[in-house]
Amino acid sequence: MKIDALRRLLLPCFSPTSPTRPPTSSATTTRTKRRLSASLQDDIPLNVPRQLRSSSNPQESNKAAEDDGNEGDGSNGSDQSDFSRSPVDQVLPPRPSKTMTIGTIFGPRRGGHVWFCVQHDRLSMKPLLLLELSIPTLLLAKEMRSSGLVRIALECSAGTGETNVGSWPLRSVPVWTLSCDGKKLGFAVKRRLSEKNRMILKTMQSISVGAGVIPSSGVSSSEVTYMRGNYEHVVGSTDSESFHLINPDECSGQELSVFLIRTR
């Protein structure tokens, strides 16, 4: 019995047998090749498209996606850029530009004319525009109280010869014809900032919006009335600009506009 048991145990070691193979099925199975990712996070199948693979470098992923797209449709970057461009059928006129400025109307309370000053901000001592209007201060105040809607139009002609101001910047024109609500009231003259006016503006530096009276002092020998507010500066063209008073929210205050127009 012992000899038979040893024969059954040792016989397979000396007599080779044909290896058993697992049964094969008719359907072929596709083995997925896998490799270790560069970041040592997960194994990534190699048969996944390149644009779906995660990469530690975003630039490489974007480049791979672009390459796959070019291989698929056979196009290149220059063709796409040329296709995206659309020809300009017509040249549209430029839109009016709008900016915010500080505008101040001031003048002697009695026996004087109105001044109109435009500044970038209330702290600036270099006005964008400073005009002396031939309208008496009392007359302008009366117009504002009666109608509440005031339109001041300043017009000039391009002229010819020595008086040709057609090529000048509009705010550099020295003399204007003045109309207020359709009535001609004289002229407006561009002025340089004098020491007296500089002191008046400096006195109002702390005021952003408002109206009142500056008492007579070393700044002025008489009381100075003023009205300051935010103005919308609209540049329509090289021959037209306008300034429109912006009232505070929920306030139906004074409506005032100043127009600069050059005719040719």
C-alpha cells in the first residue's frame, strides 16, 4: 500500500503531462493596456483619447486636444482664424463719448456777469474750460426760477483766413455767440484763470454739489453766488460738445445744458 501511494505521488514529477489550457470562447476579448501615470495617482488606459487624459501640465493637455482636433478635420490654425474674420461692409460713424465733469456757474450777486467753469474734479485748479458769459447774474437766476429748464447755446463760425478756427480744438475757440433759450444775449469769451477766480474755486473745493452764496471777504469785494454739480460731458464730433447738469437721485431739480457748436 505504501509503495502504491509513493508511486502515485512521485510519478507525475518524472512523467511530463500536457499543460491544461483554459477554454477559449468564440468572442475575442480586448485587453486594456495600462500604464502608471506620471503623477503616480491612477493607472490610465492607453486607448483613451488624449484630450480625455489628465495631465499635470494644462498646456500639454490643451496642445494635445488641439492636435487631435486638427487630425480629425484636417484644418490648421491659420484656416480657422481666417474663417472667423468677417469683412467690414461699411464704416460706422463713431459713437459720442461721454465723461463726467464738475461744472460751476458763479458770479457777483449784484452788478456782474456769469462765469462757467468746467473741471476734471473739484480739487483741480486747471479748468478744462472757463468762459465769461455776457448774461447778468440776476437775469440767469430769474430764468432758472421761472422755467426750471435752461439751454445755453454757444456758437461760432469756422471762418476763413486769419479768423479761421475750423481746425482748432473746440474748447480753444476764443469768442462765441451766446443764446439762452432761443434769445440772443451777447457773447461768451474764453478766459484764463485769474487769481481772483482761483481763490473763488479754492473756497468751493469742499463742495461737490450745491448752491449758495460766498460772503464778501478778501476773496471778493462783493457776495458771489454759485451753483455746482456733476455734468455729463458729451463729445458729438469735432464741431459739437455739450455739458448737461445731472441732478441727484430722486430730485427734480434744475435742468441746465450748455452747448458748444461750430458751423462751417
